Amino acid sequence: MPDARVIGTVEEIRNWSRVHRRAGRRVALVPTMGYLHQGHLSLVELAREQADVVAMSIFVNPLQFGPGEDFDSYPRDLDRDAQLASDAGVDIIFHPGREEMYPDGEPWVFVSADQGTDALCGRFRLGHFRGVLTVVAKLFGAVEPDVAVFGRKDYQQLVLIERMVRDLNMGIEIIGAPLVREEDGLAMSSRNKYLSPEARRSALALSTALRTCQRMWQMGQRDADLFRAALAEIDSPEVRVQYAEVVDPVTLASVSEADQGTICAIAAHVDGTRLIDNVALGSADLA
Ligand code: AMP
């Protein structure tokens, strides 16, 4: 597989995309912050099924990190990413610098959601989704893709992006990709790199608790508070639970009764690293 070209300007990626679209080819975009793992590469695989050419963006977006979060230490390795992406069939990598994306520093115009941000991560990462929606809108404006693929690992992000596209008539098809896990159940994440072997073992508590929820569902349990309690139970000095929620998959509102597809979601700090995970009840994940 020839190496994917790495380009850094909006003009270049837009020209690339327009050439393909004019030739009648469907263009897919896979937005990432890099430090690629199998979860990212599964999005590329889906993108390849959905489109003729695939662009991946790699950009650690300062706008979505809060003060005290890990923007500076976020893992970065462009050479390794370029190789992995090429091998997975990415045709071009859009890797803009901060100045290219935010030439005026702080933009005047942002995209933010009035609903869907007071639950889950939105409650604890103020401004995070405004940063995410703004950068994704910018990437959509630069790449002009027909279709874009996002992982269900970041479930709230996926829902908000679907809403943005609908509410702003962006005309881009959004595909939600299944959550990819390590063999023992840990949700794959670039941030897993931060975990010491001991913390890595503690981190398993998240997926284990979600598996318990999946079992409870299979055994006929429907009381959402009991699912919440099963998730919250993993709270310990090693695994500090930030939220343990059971929400509607479309509105993200808390539910009192679990249904097929209801989302059980958890966030916790493990040895200083913030991890998130979720499962859709009744799905094949963790079943
Ligand atoms: P990130 O680089 O963490 O911003 O993630 C880029 C994209 O990959 C997002 O759409 C994520 O939801 C998706 N992603 C990250 N980890 C996983 C995973 N374990 N399984 C599926 N998708 C993932």
C-alpha cells in the first residue's frame, strides 16, 4: 500500500476532496486526534466500505481541552500514525497546525449545543463539546466529505455531531462505529498509554461493571437505578467514579426504566487518567 500523503492546509485538503467529488467519487472523513489504535482503524475500515476515498484528520484540538486537562501531554506520534493509517487504506492525512485551524487565535464563531450537554461528560467538561463541535464543523468545511465516521466510544460526541449535522443542514452522512475493546474488555483509547500496569488492571473495573449491567439486562432487570448502583459500586481509591449514568440513546436524558438500546455510561479517574466507557443494553457489546 503506498503511503498516504500528509498535508497541512485547508486549501490542499479541499482541493483534494473537490477533485474526487467532481470525478464522482464519494469522500469519507475520519476525524481523530492521532496516536492511533485499532479503534481508530476500525473507523477507517467502515469508511472504506462507505466511500471511494478516505481522508483522516489528525489534530489535537486545543479548543476541546479544559484548563488542567491533558492537552500538552496528549500522546502524539505522526510517523507511526501515518504508517498505520496508510496500511489501513487511508488515502490522505490532514494534519493541520494550530495556526491553520485557528489563525486568529480564539475564533469569533463557535458551534455549541443548547441540549444534550448537561448529561454525561458535558456536566464535567465545561466547554468541551463546544470545542468538539466547532472543530468538527471546521473539518467538515475544509474536507467537504460525503460521509464521516465516529466511534460509539465517545457516545455523547456522536449524538451531538448527528444533531449538529441535522440542525445546521450540513448534508453529511454520519456513521456510528462499534466500540472496539482490548481482549480483556478495556475500551481502547489513546489515553490508555498513561496507565501503569497496576492502573491498567484497575481500569478493567469500568468494562466489568458495564458487563454486569449487560447481564442484569439479559436476566430481565429494568430498574435503571439498579444499573446505576451496579456502576457506581466500582468507586474506590484506585477508581474514582465521576459519573455512572443510564440514559436514553437519542435524547441522552436519564431514564428510570431501561429499554433495549438504553446507554449505560461511566467515567472514572484511574491513577489520574480519566477514562470513559459505555454499553448499549441488549447489544452484542460485552454480552
Ligand atoms: P480520538 O482520537 O480519541 O478523538 O478519537 C477519534 C475517533 O475514534 C472518535 O470518533 C472516537 O469515538 C473513535 N474511537 C476512539 N476510540 C475508539 C474505540 N475504542 N472504539 C471505537 N471508536 C473509537
